Amino acid sequence: MKKIESMLNNKIAIVITCLLLSNVLFGQAKSCCTPASETFSAFAADIAFVNKHPEPEIFHYSEQKGEMIQFNTPDGTTANAYAVIAKEKSNAYIIVFHEWWGLNDYIKQMADKLAEDAGNVHVIAVDMYDGKVAEKREDAQTYMQSLKQERIKAILQGLKAKLGAEAQIATIGWCMGGGLSMQASLVFGKQAKACVMYYGMPENDMERLNTLSAPVMFIHANQDKWITDKVVEFFEKNMQTAGKELIVRRYDADHAFANPSNQKHNAEMAKDAYTNALKFIRKGLNT
């Protein structure tokens, strides 16, 4: 029985990857039918992917330097974010996108660290789940599957309006948030100055990639069975075709290796990835 279940899970992962890559193999010039963030959300149907994410250790971060804010979204509602404001006047922003767990205290701690390390910048960690935070992977699975493309678009557009036309923006995210980091850079247009993706779903719609302004750093885990080597290779090919700047940092690690609450966490590699990402962001924002 376990063998059959394992075979089914592998087939799901293969089918999803094939759907992503089919645009490249059979019609690179055409727009991809399925948005990249929606393709990644489909991983939540794969039990192996769900089980790859052990429930995070309970962590309460009491030294928060930021505060929760709200901003209007064009769908007539509001969105939430954790914001760490720069000490001096600044037009530089780092937008942080959480993993499928939601805007938990690990992400708030990372936002504070970026604010401390990146120079005189504002750091905003966006809540893509509208207040919901998962402590169990079944809840994370539900939240990721329930995140609609319309809501993603509304949150990103609302944030862009909130920041204003003078904002210079870098984005960073992990897992689900890695893909959202790229989607945000596409929405922010010429205001986007750096995009860091940790093992997230890349955009492979060539029409959309052609509009990308920000250089991209992709943090890749070689052992990842979902954002695989082939996915990254096709992304490299598409970025080259589009004439866009891409740096791929490869680590001999597994998916979510940068998450300290994950059993596959690799502290040494996570530190190196962060150092490279920080340097890349600071260069893009000129801080």
C-alpha cells in the first residue's frame, strides 16, 4: 500500500513539473496558461510535498522592532503587513514574502534582521493569508490551496500603490514566497531593483518575463524534488532568451533548507545564501 501511495505521489509531482515545462518545450513564445503561483499551489495536492514540511517548532519572537500595518487593496478590502520603518528618510524598500506557513514570528524575525543588515531601508513582510497562520501542515496545505490569483494580484497592486511611485523595491521570499517574490517584481515594474527567490516557482510566461526589470537571484536546493534542476534549467534558458539578468546559487541541500524550523535546515548553507542575497539586494537598492 505504501509503495502504491509513493508511486502516486511521484506521479503527481511529475505531472505538475511537466505542466510547468510544457510551455518551454512546445511553445516558448506563447503565454503559459497557468500562472506560476497557481502551479506551485498545486503542489499542496502532493502528499509527499506536504509531508516534506514537518510542523514548525513553536517560536514566539518577543523582540519585534516593527509593527503591523494595513493598506487598501483594489478589491475593496485591506491587507496586512509587518513593517519595520527605516531610521532615516528613505525610498528603499525590501518586501518579504512568507512560506506556506503564513506571516509567523520566524518571518518577522527575518524582516527585523534584513532591516538591521541592509542599510537605511524599510522592510515590509506581507501577509498573503489575511491573518491566518498555520502551525500544522494540514492548515498550511489548505491556506496555500485557497490563495486565489485575484487576491494575490489585489494585494500586490495595493502594496504598490501604498509605497508610491518613488519607491525603489527589492523582493525576497522562500518556498511559496519565492515565487511570489518574482510575481511582485513583475507587478512593481521599473521600480523593482532586485528579486531574490529561495526555491520558488519561476515565471515561464515569456510575455511576462519580457516585462521584468529587476535582476533575479535564484537560491536553488539541488535535492529539491519539486523545484527541480530541470525547472531551474528551463528558467535559466527563458531568462537568457528574454535578455534578463539571472544569478543561480546552487546548494547541495533539500527544499526549505534555509528555514530554521525545518528538519532539513542547514545552518552553514543558509548563512551563505543569506550573505549572497543580502549583498545582491544592497547592490540593487544602492544601500
